[in-house]
Amino acid sequence: MGLRDAVIKRTYLFPDRVSMEYLRGLNRRKLRPGEKSLPYAGYFYRKLATIPKEDLERINSDPERHDRATPIQDRAALAETGYLEMETGYTVMPDGSGVAATLVKMPGVTPEMLDWWFNWHCLEDLRYAIWCPVAHYAVRAKDPARHLDDSGIPLANRIHGSVHYVTERIHTRFPQRIRIEFLSPEEFGIPEPGGDESRLARAICANVYLAGLGLPIAAFLHAVRVTGDGVEYRSRYWSGYLVRDGRPVRVKLPSVVDVMELARGICIHSLMEYHNLASFLPEIYGEYGGKVEATLRR
């Protein structure tokens, strides 16, 4: 390893072997005085939810073979029943792009709760931070009004066309400002959810950019389906690709990016944030009665 690679490696957030003790010990940002009095501040101090042992073993093992991953060209396969070969793991494809996959079981969660969350959390920094306190810092919706109940837009559709600016740590020790441009399933080139919810109840799709430079990073798809006791949340992140006009487009990542390390970091980040969300979403949804109202502080 050369000096340049050694210096870059020291910026990575996750060691070669990751444990729950390590993840729970990651630094959290300090709450501002006004945030400490918000009614949901207590969620920020909770212990990070446990990632299943088998998932930790996958990310602590070698990367998956690329032929087990779902390429972005086959993204519509997530709308089908059954499971794909790589449901949790990460790899680099022959074209140099990265793929990260996670499957998170969410007992007690409904598709409507997820609709609410993706509109409610983006209106307040602390709402975003409680989602994953060791990695999330801040959020801003480009058009907050479209997320509110008085927008006139059906709850499940408000996220389509929305743009969120988030500050978070994904695979480096330093928070980065990221722009997330959400797309409708049609724009992402996959079937519309509905009908048989055990096949596809919701599809949350987006392109991701580094906000300051506008550099394209990845496209992602969260495919949600109903199970006997809640939902399962199946995610795919394709780094080095965007989706435009319903078609995947290969994009160049910055030369300093280690694609394998990025894919691994995304995989770990996704496991942290969605297991943590599953641990409290039914509770906080009940507290707010599924309502998305104006921010408490701005």
C-alpha cells in the first residue's frame, strides 16, 4: 500500500472487522439547545439497534462474487416474489461499478408508516438524526411544503420528485453533504407498486450526488413488501450509476473513491439505519398519529 492509499484508508469510518460494540461507540453529534427540548429528542440517545449476527458476518467476510449481485439493468427483479442471490452484501461489478444490498425485516411496520417517515423526517434536522444517530447530522427538503398533509398530494406520492439535502457519514469519518433526487417508480424504470403487496408494496427510488460539487455517486432502490408480521425492506445501491428517463446511465466516480470500500460502507450504513428505524418507527408513528405537519423549529 502506497502513502496515498494509506492516508485515504485512515479516513474510512469502518475497520476491517465491524462489531456492534464498535458501531454503537461511534461519535454522535451534539444536540443544539433548541433540539434538546423537542419531544422526540429521547430517541437520539437510544442504543443503536442490533444488526443480526449473520449480516455482520457477511460484511466481515470477503466481498460477494459479482455474479451473485443484481446489476442495475435487472433492477425490476426486486418487484418479483422470492429472493435474489445477494440480498445482503457488497461487491464490484466487471464494469467497475459497485453494488451494495441489504434486507431488513421490520416487524410491526406498515407501508403507510414508511410513507409517513419519508415525509416527516425531512422537515427537521433532529428527525433525520434520530434515524441513525451515529451517522446522520442534518437534512433539508428543497420544497418542504410538498411533504405536509395540506399539500393535497397523496402521502405515498409526495416523495416522488422531491429533493433532499442531507449531511451524513457513509463510509468516511467526515460527514458529507449529499443531494438525493427521488424518482417515481416509472421514472426509475420499474413496475408500479400495488395489487399484491407481498410482491411490491412500495418502491423508493433516487439518484444520489455529492451536493457541493454536483458529482453523481449512485442510484438506489428500496423495495418494500408486506410479510406476515410487518414488512421487509430490500435495498440496492448501485454506485457509479444513475437512472435517467427510466434507463441506467454509467457515470464516473471521483478518482479517489475506492469503489469496493464505498460499496461496503453503504452496506454497513444501510444495515445500521434501517434496523434502527425498524426499532422505533411504529412507536413514533403512533405518537404523531401519522400526521405530517409543519416543522417545530427552523
